[in-house]
Amino acid sequence: MRIILSGVHAYVNPRYLALARKHGFSLHTIEGDIEDLSKLLES
């Protein structure tokens, strides 16, 4: 599954990161893709 974020330039809301991590989704913006969030450390 993918979450596509519109209008994101430098900051991604942590709620989207948590949602993607919890359900194994990837995040996509016009500037890049954030995948494998489950492998990243929580901060």
C-alpha cells in the first residue's frame, strides 16, 4: 500500500510516518519515496 503526500517539501507529519510504519505502507512525495519504514528506528 502507498500513502501519497501532496504539498510536502521539508516536513512529513509524524502521524503519517507512524501509520506507514504500523501497516507496512510506503510514503511518496513529489521529491522522493520513503520505503521500509518498519526497518527504521523510531524516534
